[in-house]
Amino acid sequence: MDRIVVRPGPPLAGTVQVGGAKNACLKVMAASLLAPGRYVLDNVPRIIDVETMSDVLVAMGVDVRRSGPHQLTLDVPEELTPEAPYELVERMRASIIVLGPLLASCGVARVALPGGDDFGPRPIDMHLRGLEALGASFEAAHGYIEGRAEQLTGTRILLEFPSVGATENILMAAVRAKGVTVIDNAAREPEIADLAAFLDRMGARVTGAGTSTIHVEGVEELASVDHTLVPDRVEAATFLAAVGLARGEIFIEGARADHMDMLVQKLGEMGMRISPASGGLWAYSRGRLRAVDVATLPYPGIATDYKPLFVALLSVADGVGIVTENLFAGRFRYVDELTRMGADIRTEGNHAVVRGIDRLSGAPVRAPDIRAGAALVVAGLAADGETVVTDPQHVDRGYENLAGKLSSLGADVSRFND
């Protein structure tokens, strides 16, 4: 049985390197479909989701290979097979992001309806409506979305919610549309700004990425380029949570405080000391943290990916904290695993009331998704006895060697593959 085993240990100390952002890498890989040629991507994490997206691109005719430990080379042919098959898309919801680039480059796309983490319903209606506004048409049949677009034409698109995926799909289609596209109420995440920077290097004309209004002037031609991915702010947040739970002093090399302003502020309210430093982020935690209330919101608010980490922190904080999920239904399913570790958590609707206790108790638990799995691992740092996290393949989807990186900071964390 594959598992991650965590035992209590000393306060954390040392330096840990944060990898490239998963949520930037997958979208940049998809954007390579917009133009033939060779792309070299640097700071690419060695994680399952990158391998899955590689398989999706290979199925379309792209030659994908690791050209270094954290480097990926993509050779995109002149003629693509514009289909993302079910057996790949069902492994990772982000595969739907190929829809926009395929319509822009091929005029047709056949993409299986997405799977991925089980957070409850996350419809792709906004993706389709935005692409329809650009001139695409869609039919759904046999579990696939089939799209066509003879000529994409720029227009103004107002998103009813700042959806990251919808913003990215529309952005990638719009760079090849005729005329100007304006995306209002766009998502503002750093990964979108990174995607826009990649597209601009290819020859696109994108302004406003990282703000709520993105302007795209369509171009007729794009070219392949090299690109270095931004650091993964969620991985950095995981190490911040780890030092909050285990205490100690660490340096997170590569982390960018300006990508995590609200997170850093909230952890500061809990009693942690966090400061930008040359090339990364310094973090210090001593003593028991204070409980706070947390609500997930679109960027620059607290990301839903951070929420399991906050629930773990609050489970041993002094006082009572209320955590409110405003973005996805059903994303408290890991709470039962934390209560197995002795956490005092009560959920009602989209709220969780967390009453902190002195220490958790090690127990066998199961990782239900990427971020909840990581939260259970770091929760084990604040638990007496042994915590065994099964189904660690979920963690592997978004983290490269999480157990090894925590061990390098002095934590007693081991990964077993049986």
C-alpha cells in the first residue's frame, strides 16, 4: 500500500526549494498548441498532472520529452489531431483548457467532458459561453464536447464569475481571433499573468492580465518560444503551514510574497512571522498560533487551495475559527479525516467551525485530493504518534517529492511505495 508516514519531530529548520507552478505549467503546455515549432519550458515540476497533460498533447501529435530534471521540450507539428480522449481528460479536469487553443489553431476540437478532483459540480458553461461569443459553436454527444469555429471574432465578454479556467480558455482563443477581445471580470491569478507573458512572447498582444479587464488584439501568426514558469504559490503555502504546525524557522527559496499577500497577512494574524527575503520567503513560528476566521475568495483573496491548510492550522490553534468556502461546493470532504486525528470540527453547508486543541493524534487517514492530502501530511507534524496518509498519488498530482522536501527541513516524514 502506497503511503506517507508522518511522526512528530523537532521544529523545522533549513531551506526548501519551491517548484514551478502546476497551474501555470498546464496552461502554458496547452497554449503551445497555438503554433507549430519547438518550445522549451523551464522550472517544470515533476508531478503526475504534468505527465497527464503531456499524454494529452502526445495524443494530439505533439512530441513531449523531459530534456532536463525540470525542463520540458515540446515539438508541435503543423497538423494536430484536435481531440482530447476521455481516458486522459477524466484523470485531470484541467485538460479542458485545450479547447480554446484547438479552436484557434485547428478550427475544430473534440474534448471529453472533464474529471479530476471530486469537489462537487464545477460546470464549464462559462468556458463555452465565452468561446461562443467569439464565434465558436458546440455540440455535446457521447461524453464529448465538439466545437467548431470557422473564424473567431473579437468581442466584449463579461464573465459572471472570475473563473480561472474560463479566463484562460477565452484568452488563448482570443489571441488568434480577428479584432479586439475584452474580457471583463477576468480572473487575476499570477498564473494567468504568466500565461499572458508566454503568449506575448509568442507574438500575441495581451494587456491587463493580472487585472479584472484583459484586452487582446488578435494576430494572424504566433511562433514557438522558450519560457520559465513562475513558482508554485500553493506549494509555498504548504511549507508555510508546515512551519506553523511544527514550529521552527525556514527559508522557502523561489517563493514570491507578492503572489500570496492575503495568505501572508492572515498567517501573520495567527502569530507567524513571514518576510520577503532575497530570492524567497523567510518564515518563523514559535508557540501556539491564534485562531482566525477565513473565507475563500477569488484572487487576491484566500485561494480555495489554501483552505485545507488553514483548517489543519486551526485544528491546533488557540480558540475557535470559522472557515467559509465561497467557491466550490463539497470541499470539506477531508474534514472526516482530520476528525479521525482528534480535530474538533463541525461543518454546516459551506462553513466549518474549528475549535483548536493542544495536539492532534496520529491515525490512518486517506488523501481525497491534492491539497487536502498535503494538508493531512502537514497536520501529522502536529500529531502525537504516527499518521499514515494513504492514496498519496493524489498528493503526487501536485507536489514533487513532498515527503522528501519536508524531511530536508528536519521533519520525520517518509514515503513508502509497496
